Amino acid sequence: MKNGGTVVVATKNAGKVREFALAFGKLGMNVVSMFDYPELPDVVEDGATFAENARKKAKTVAEALKLPVLADDSGLAVAKLNGEPGIYSARYSGAGANDASNNAKLLAELAKLAGFESGKQEPLPDGSKLLSDARFVCALALYDPQTESFIESEGYVAGQIIDRTRGVNGFGYDPLFWLPAFGRTMAELTPEEKHAISHRGQALEALLQQLT
Ligand SMILES: O=c1nc[nH]c2c1ncn2[C@H]1C[C@H](O)[C@@H](COP(=O)(O)OP(=O)(O)OP(=O)(O)O)O1
Ligand SMILES: [Mg+2]
């Protein structure tokens, strides 16, 4: 990955592509994704951890293209759901899952627990309530088929799950991910603000450190 070069990211997630394009653009690099290689088959994400899935996506695509490839496996871990949906975040609401159905499923699962609680927590000024601690996790893997070696990193960001969606930026669970330090959800941050604090931004920073 060098200035003026192209980074291949093994993802079919348009939100991730936008975030990597912003970050690598600042370094003078261009991003291509699996949208640019529609002939490549989907990689089955059958690892037991985010890191295993990231390594598998990177290595499978790198060997097919004979180029170094970066992959991201990420998700949301919710404390009151014992860390779910975790590595299953993308398919949380079952077959045909999308961001909206996954967000609805998350609120439904947390609503099931609400009956057991005292309800002592004060609502926010708009009447919304915070339902659980949570964190986003991002594992990155860069595989070089020439040297047959990986560079890897992880990043995290802590927040809370709010009881209704707020904001339209970002993707995935961002509209339900409340950041107390900002008084906003992740979907109410600008792309630059999100990148500066996000699990993906942290992981990318750690990966780039290892390259220099
Ligand atoms: O910054 C984020 N903001 C909100 N939600 C996020 C974020 N980062 C990951 N997520 C959620 C989206 C998806 O439900 C799952 C990722 O699943 P994950 O398999 O890594 O990605 P994906 O299947 O969408 O695309 P791909 O595997 O082709 O990279 O976690
Ligand atoms: Mg995936």
C-alpha cells in the first residue's frame, strides 16, 4: 500500500467501501472492492472469530487476484445480550437480513429483557432511553500472496444501544449506537467524526502503524 496506489478491499458492504475510500483517499490511495470484481464468489464466513473471518476473506480474494488484499470483519457486541450478535451481526435477523431488519431485531431482543428491569434510568431529553452497553469490533487482515503473510489489527469503540433509531449517516447498527461523549448516535456523526473514533478507524490506524 503506497501513495498513488490502489488498495483492494475484500468487501461487498457499500458502507465499508465509503469509509475505506475516505481514509485511504487522505493517503493518496484509491480503493476498489468486490463491487469491481463481480465475478468473484462470496467467501463463506465460517470462522469462530472476527479475526478468522477477516483472514479468510483477505486470503481467498488475494489468491484469486494474485494481489495483496485487505479484509474487514466487524460487528456489534451488546452486553445485555451476552455479546450478541457478534460475528453474526450481518445475518442477525435471518435470511434476507438487511440493516433495517437487523436493527428491528436488536430492539426486539432488548425489549424482551425490559420486563425484568426497574426502569429507573432517566430518559434523554427527546424521551429516548439507553438499553445496554455495547461495543463495535473491527478485525482487519491484509494478506500478501507473494510472501504468503498476514498483517492484522483490531479496533473497538464503546457506546450504548438507544431505544430508537437516530441519524442517517453511516450504515448497519449506527442509528442505534449512542456515544455518550458526543450526545449523538454514530449515524449522527459526520464521516470524518466517525472515522476518528470508530472501531474501523482504530483498526486501520493500528494496521498502518505496522506497515511503516
Ligand atoms: O461501522 C459500523 N457501523 C454499524 N454497523 C457496523 C459497522 N461495522 C460493522 N457493522 C455491522 C454491519 C453488519 O451487520 C456487520 C458486519 O458484518 P461483516 O460480515 O463484517 O460485513 P458485511 O457482510 O456487511 O460485508 P463483507 O463481509 O462483504 O465485508 O456488523
Ligand atoms: Mg460479511
